Amino acid sequence: MNMSGEIAAVLTALCWSGGSLLFTLSSRRIGSATVNHARLWLGLFLLMGLHLLVFGKLFPTDAAPERFFWLGISGVVGYVAGDGMLFESFVIIGPRLAMLLMTLVPIFSTILAWIFLHEYLAIPEIAAVAVTLAGIAFVVSEKKNRENAGAKHFIRGAILGVGGALGQAVGLLFAKKGLVNDFSALSGNLIRVAAAFLCLALSAVLRGKVTGHLQKLRDKRAFAYVFLAAVFALVLGVGLSLYSIARTEIGIASTLMSLSPLFLIPLSHIFLKERITLRAIIGTVIAFVGSTLLFFI
């Protein structure tokens, strides 16, 4: 049995765990908006260089128009809207809780498939959704979390985290349509990043924010964090995620990608000095089990 898609999904979760930690550290220094711009600038050039090495050309200009359409929309929804909200959530509530909310991605994917593809939701699947939501609620409702961020800020951070999960779910659905017939995951990722880059670059120019972003990037430590995060999350992580959804069912891929909160428990304790409670561990495991059951029952 070929498990390359499933293995790629697990590696994606590892890359995203490291990337989210680095994005948090950089966002706390120079702001999430600047980090989102910078990682797309860096990611675009890194991906173009990698594409040149692999395919002998900087950009997949020979891709069909419909691929550009679906992958372009996927990039704008996933990177500009979804990740923009997610990065701000990193700053407010931390990467561990923000990535826990990303376990909602399989649920959103299932609901979207039910609404737009008329896929039937059986009672066991509804039960799995309930288990996932219960696990998330068990962790998020812990009093310590609200005290650390402040009640109003915590609610805002949680809402942004949910928005980030919805953006990723929609982005993955669009990407799936653009990657049909074994289109290269690397080329697909490059098209997604290019579309998101153009969108954010145009926005920055129109709003007169380019100079401000460049000045903030003079912070050498923040720039180093963004660069490493772009390599792990945007180049390796997203490339692996697209490879995964192209070679296995999107539900299975999304579920395995949602392992990130489990990986972030020790990482947050080591690098961010978070005190991880037993309640946080139990709730995170429950949420992951629920999202896993959603696609295996």
C-alpha cells in the first residue's frame, strides 16, 4: 500500500508546528501583518528557485488557465485571509491554542462538502464532530488561558483562530480542484504563493505600507525567524500538504495535518516556557481523536 500521502501529511504537521512557533516569535517583535507579507516575499523567491532546480524554469507558465484560477483563489483565501487571521491569533493566544483551533479544519471541510457537494453526514460523523468540539472547548475554556491573554483579547484571538481554520479548509478545497490529474504539488504551491503575494503587495502599495514593513524587517532576529518559518511552513510544509491532498483523500490528509497541536505541547513548553496542564493535554488528545474518527468511521 502506498502511504506517501499520509506520511507527507504527518511531516506537514511537524513543519507547521516549527513554523508556527517561529511565526509567533517574529510576530511578537514586528507584528503579524509584516510577518505575513515578509514570509510570502521570501517564500515566493525560495519556491521559484526550487522550481528552477526541479523543472528548469522559474514559474509553471504552461499550466492550464483553470489551474491558475483554482490555485490562485486557494492562495488568496488560504494565505491572505486564513493565515492573516491565524498569525494574529498566534500573537494573542499563542501557537499551541491557535493550532488547536486548526483541528476544526477537517470539520469545516466536512461541512463544506455537505453543503456544496451534497455529501451525506451520518450520525457517527456528527458524533465525531461533537467529540472534536468538546475537546477544543475543554482546553479553550480553561481559566488560565483567559487570565494570560485577558478575557476580551482571548475571545478575539479565539475567533481569529477559528477564522484561520475556515480559511485553510476553503483553501484546501480549491487547491484540490487545481491539483487534479497529478499536477505538481511544487508548481501548485508556487502559483498559490504568487497569487497571495500579488494580492498583499497590491494592498500594501495602495495603503502606503511598503516602507513601514521594510523598516520593521531591519530587526535581524525577527527576519531570521521569518526566514526559517518560511522555509519550514511555506516551502516544506505547504508543499508536503499539497502533495498529500493530491495523493490521498482530503479528509485523511487534513486529519493527519491536525497533529500539530500535539507536537506543539512540548515545543511551547520548551521554547515559550508555557506551563502545560493535564487538562490541556487531555483536551488536545480528545480533539485530535474526534477529528480522526470523523474520517475513519
